[in-house]
Amino acid sequence: MMKKRNWLFPLAALLIYVTLMAALLLKRETLPSDQQLPVALGLFAFSLTLTEVFIALRLKKIERKVGLPRMYSIHGFMAIILMLAVIAHVGNELTIPNNFTVKSAAGPTGFMAMALLMSVTLTGMLFLSNMFTRKSRTLKHLKNTVFKREPGLWIHRLSVLAVLAIYIHMMTIEFVRSNFVLSLLAGLYVVLTVGGYICSKVTKMFLPRYVLRHYIQYTPGVVELELEPQNNKLMVYQPGQYVFIRFIESDLPKESHPFSISSAPVTGSTSLKVIIKNSGDYTSLINRLKIGNVALLEGPYGSFMDGITAVATTPLVMLAGGIGITPILSILRSQIEKHTVRRIVLIWGLAFQSDQMLFDELSEIKHKNPEFSYYITFSKEHVDSYDFGQITQSYLQRIGINELYSTADFFICGPAPMMDSMEGILRNNHVVPDKIHIEKFSF
């Protein structure tokens, strides 16, 4: 059964829709019979659009309860419903006889609203999220070569203009404009939505500034950045969380991007670290950064490790795939800083020998905590002294993880197929769902 929090935003959209419909029905006698269904569909699309913009604000209080990956997943699902509602609304309008009097006035604004909504929705669904690209090589190729993230973000911002275009479209229709309650309510929703968007953008201009102090090149495609706050006030964060970073004084595009924190939140620390892999049009430019470049940091976000699990003594099993080691490394470093003696097992899947990194640090951690052990397997290249192949149920059984299914907390982060596979294995072996912690960070 879906968790109640998954229904937060759909219920918000439904509440907006119900109030708008109630206002419309106050003067139902002014509503032409052939316009009842198109108007109902139009108000439904309007309600969804308002809610979609609200989700995109990434409000922390809501994110703590729902989680940003889940918010974006709901955002994508509602976008599909929105697109279907727009198509149904336009389709019903086209079936109305040509002598319908409001068509000439509503047509241009309606077309503008539809074009904006379609552009915003399709850009978000196909090229900003992994909703479809993870399942289509063609879309993935287009995402990486043609429809890149930076221009996609600019197109996606047109959602605010779409809200305004829909409202103007509504006000061109006489029976809507003559309904004072409906006009007032719709206008209020627009003011709140657009006002919230503007406030969010202004607030982000005053985010704390961090300076790049150190830069470590682990592999040709992976770097760790150390950032220090200009005001000497380091943000409070928990191990396994992530931040949105926007470099404002550098040669990189001035868009914010999410990156997992790799450092441990240590008392007295004056900096935080993030590990970044060259895996897209933005991250491929990371090598342009220079010591002293300034960034704005928004966050932290995420709840990979909760406070109770962090201080418990139960075993920890960490399943990482590739760069998915980053939030897990933060948790591991944090545990070692606390001088824990709890049993910790890391299983890390890499592809090629050239992906090797952090091995010296893992050896040092093992020296500090004899209860820590790690297993590294390469899936696409044989590497001396390490296992070969993917992380499977038989592999976990061979290294003894099956003995921990009933007692350990499991942390999973990596490529989506790997995370799905690991979750399936754990559930099939009757691991309690609350003991399975997944960082679905790919949005």
C-alpha cells in the first residue's frame, strides 16, 4: 500500500480543483452546456499546474517528510496526468461547433498556454528526469547530446509563465470572467504560486557562499571538492545527505546541481566535501574549477541515515555501485569518527580497474575498526586480488551477508538497476523493510 505521504501533492491538487469547481457551480446557469466538460478538464489541468510549480520549489519542511526523490517522482507522475488533461481539454474544445462565441477570444491564449505546458512537461519528463531515459537508449543519447540539462532547465522554468498564460486564457472567457468568486479564487492561487516562486528565487540568491579550498582527482573522471563557508558557519548536516551547488564565480554554467556530501559532520569541522563523477554535460566541465571559486550551497537534503540508526550498535551492511559510494562514504567516515566498534560491511561494485579509488582509506578504516570489512568486485574487467562479477544473491551468500539479513541495517546507493536488484534480494530474504535504506538520488 502506498504511504500516505505519497498522496500529499495529489490531494493538494484535488483540493484546489474542488474549490475552483465549487466556485464555478455557484453560477452554473452562465455555463453553456457544451462547455461543462472542457471547463472541468481545463480547471483540472490548471490545478495540476499550480501544484507542479509548488513541488519544484523544494521546500525543506516538506522535503524532510516526503523526500526529494519521491517528490520528483510524484512530480513526474502528475506531469503525465497533466498532459493527458490538456489533450482532453483541447480535444473537447475542438468538438464544439464553430459558432461558439468564445473561441476567437480564447484561442490564442489557449494555444499559448498549451504550448508552454507541453514544452515544460515533455522537457521535464524526457530530458531532466530519468523517468523514461533510463529505459530508452535513444532518449538517453538525445539527453546527453542534444537536449542537455542547462537549456532544459531554462525551458522548465516556463512553468510559471504557463500558470500566467492559463489564467489569462481563463479571463478571456466571459462566463468565467463574470464569475467573481471563481476569478478571485483563481487569481489568488496564481498570486500565491508565482509569489512563492519569486520568493524562492530571491531566497536562493542569498544562500551561504562557499569557497573551493581543495581539489582531489581520484580518477580521470572522479574528483572530490572541499568547500569552506565564507562566513565560517558550516551548515549542519547528517551523514549521507546531499546539497545543491551553484558556482557563481567560475567557468561553469550558473545552474544548481545536486551532489552527495562525502565528508563526515565532525564537531569543529570548517568545511564539507562532495565527490563528483564526470557523467554529463555539467559534470564534464568540473575540471574548469579553480581554487578560490565561489559557490552557493542549498541544503542539506535527504534522510539516508536516521538518527536512531546512526547511534545504534546493530551491524551495517553497505551496498554501493560506482559513484554511489559517496553518501555511504559519508556514513562510514562518520561512524569511524565516533570510534564505533559495531560491525560494518561494505560491498562495492565497480566496472573497470581505472575506477579504483579510496582503497587506501578503506584499509586505514579497517585498521581503526577491526569490525569493518570490505569487498570490492569488478563487473567488466578482471583485476588482480579482487572479485569479478556483479553483486548477486549468491555473491552475498558467499561472503556471509546472509547471516546478517535478520539483524543488520542495509544501505543501498548506486545505478538504478543495481539498487532495484539489491532491494529485491533483501526483500526476498525477508529483510524488514524499515531496515532497508535506499538513496534514490538519480533525478
